[in-house]
Amino acid sequence: MAETFKIIPLIPVTAKPAQAYNELDVPRDHGQFVADTLQRPMRDLRISVTDRCNLRCTYCMPREAFDENHSFLPRAELLSFEEIERLAKLFIRLGVQKIRLTGGEPLLRRGIERLVESLARLQTKAGQPVEVALTTNAVLLSKKALSLKDAGLSRITASLDGLSEETFRRMSDSNVPVKTVLDGIAAAQHAGLAPVKVNMVVKRGVNDHEIIPMAGHFRNSGIVLRFIEYMDVGCTNGWRMDDVVAAREILEQVASRYPLRQVDPNYMGEVAERWCYADGGGEIGVIASVTQAFCHECTRARLSTDGKLYTCLFGSSGADLRAPLRMGSNDRILTNLIAGHWGQRGDRYSQIRHAATEIPREKIEMSYIGG
């Protein structure tokens, strides 16, 4: 009979010597999947490989907070590729089937292809290859698409919040031409990273006038465009509910030009609601975490750039895995720490967003734990 997990309280890891971890009474083999207090399994792992970015998108890394004086993490505090691979193996033992590399901008991490290659060799508990995906702003994608594909990357998602130079610059707060991003998306598609997905964060009065142009541009292209409600991630983006364009409103706009029909999700817990053009012109999606919370189906764990485990995009604190890892803890100890943290999880922030007494005062920034 498979052993069950022993939930160990998360003691501040920096206060314990390495031998103390190795003396913990933990199971010798984890033979079961792990579930949280709401019976949600852990199926997806998002790994932030850098907290740096070459854009300053207003909903993620506003320049007022991330200016030239901002202190990014020193290199020694980032998980190495070897450390990421080791932790990824342990997450897979607990049920993870998909890994997504994020940031910051993950293509800024030197040698990212080497990490992709090592993760793409891993197998799930069922013996299937782990799906390795990556989310990028696509600024550097033209140069890296083919090497990422050759390294074993399964899928790629690019961010693009407008087609006009004016709108793109307002959203990204940069002088990067839209063509650079579009060329990167085309390079990914040409490399065979299909279907490529494009995410558009929609903010009222800023880029909502480009919903129809974006839909028209990517129709019949084989690229899946996904519209994302503007979310209150972190504490620096000045989020207001008035700035949110609801998914239903987005769909109504698109359907007024291009009739739509809804299709079933690809898998349980898929965050995007899927819609196809009635004339066969392709697919779009809407991610409505503000107006249609999907916390009850969330299966995502998040590993921050410096090795902390977060169980919610809107979390305020994480469990430090880097310290015990670097202090010599064995795999059983680390696996039990991960299982214990997930097992105590009760996050449902999007469902209680408007209950002010329950909302955390501080939330970690998205650039630190990935979108």
C-alpha cells in the first residue's frame, strides 16, 4: 500500500541547521498524489527564472516602482538550473504534469535552452514526457524560437496588448516596436511551437479599443488569441475594478463582428474559457479571474525566482525551499516540505476578492512569481 504524506509544519527554514531536516520523521517513498484542503491536486508548476524584464508593462512592472533604482535579486539568490531541475523532479513525484517557465522575462535568463532541455527529459508518474511551456513578451523570441524548439519546448505563449505602436507603447511603457513582437510570434510558429498562444491583457480606456483589431489580426492564423481581464496582482499597478473589461463584454464585442460558439475545455482546470469562430476561422479564449473566479479548479503551484513555493498568484508569502536545498536536505525532506505546504493550502483569493476583511493587505508582485 502506498504511504501517505506526513504534514510537517513549515518552520522558518533559515533558523535550522541542515542535520535537523535530515532527522525529521518523513516517509521513504511518496506513492500518492498530493491534494490541498479543498481537494485540489497539484498538476501544474510555474517556475519564475528571473525577476528582470526588458519591458515595463503597467499592469506588471510599472516604471514608477521598477525604475533604474530598483534592486533586482543578485545572481547568487536565484535558483541555479541544477536546483530548478532537482526541485522539478520532486514536484513531478507529487503529481505535476506540466511545467511553465516564466519571469520577469524568461528569455533574459542566460542559457535558458539548457534548462528547457533538462526539464523536457523528465517524465510524469505515468511515464509520459512532462510538458514544458514558456511565457514571454516575445522581444527576444525571433532569435531563440528555433533553439527553444530544438531543446524540447512544447508550447509558447506570447504577450501582446495592442497592434498599434501608440497602444503597445502605452501598455508596455517601452520603445520596442510592435513588429519585434509580431516577428517573434511568427518565428515561434515557424519553428513548430504550435499552437502559439497570444495573451492580451485588456484595460478599460487604454487598449480595449483594440479588441476587434486583435481578433481580426489573428483570425485564420493558427494562433490562439486569449483576452485576460486586468487583475489586481501585486500592490504596484494601481488596480481598480473600474478598469476591468469583463470577459462577457469582450466576447460580446468579438461576437458582434465575428460570430462565436463555445467549445469544451481541453482539460480539467483550464483557466481559459474557449470559443471558436463559427465560420471556422480559429479559436479565442477569455481568462476571467476577476468576474468568473475559477479558484475551485486551480491546480497551479508557483516557484519563485529565489526558490519560494507559492500556492496562489495573489499570495503574500511563500515556503522557502532554497534554504533547505542548499543546506543539504535530502529529497525526502524536500518532497515532504512541498507536500506539507500544498496540503495546507486553502487559497481562493479570486472568490473572496470583494470581501475586504479577508483580502491580504500585501500581495507578491507578478514579476517575482510569474503570471
